[in-house]
Amino acid sequence: MNQVVAAHPNQVLHVVLDNLSTHKPQRNRWLARHPRVHFHFTPTRAAWLNLCECWFSILSRQEVPAVRFTSPRSVRAALDRFVAAYDPTAAPFEWTKREVHPLGLKKYYSQLCK
């Protein structure tokens, strides 16, 4: 984040993060020293947002890999171009939740190796 802030002096930065506990320190002295940076967190238990992340990944690789926008209108124009080109061949993303603990949780650490 220090590199991002240094690369964008005098700009307000909005950063979207998931709810991983390491993204939310108890006393955030770094944010206090960087008032131009604002963190926004995705909702807890919103795994379906990973599909949105897939779409934005495709967008960033195909349409805007190294583009600097000068206005909201130019962002909208780039998004519209991408959607017009992407939609004819787009296929739905399939979201499935895999079973994380098929054998159940272990009560004690010593049971993990059994």
C-alpha cells in the first residue's frame, strides 16, 4: 500500500478488501497517517462476490490493462466497449461451494494426524 500511495500523490484512493482479519487491524495507525486512503470491505459470507472478481479480472486483462482514465465518462466508455465485445460470447459463471471439512472438525490438535 505504501507503493500505491506513493505512486498516486495528492489523490484520494478507495481500496476494496475482503473481510480477512489481517485486513482489519484493531488500531490502524497506517490509515490514520494516510487520510486520503479509504478502505471498503466486502460483506462477510459473500463468497458469490468471487464471481464478480472473475469478471473484473477478465475486464482488467482484456480492456484496461494499462489505461489511465481522465474522467468518469472515459471509464464508462471503456466499460461499454468491453461489455459490447464480451457479451456475444459470454457464458455464465458456475458457482459451487465445495465441502471444506468433509470429515468434520477435530476437537484437539493431536487428532489432526489420525
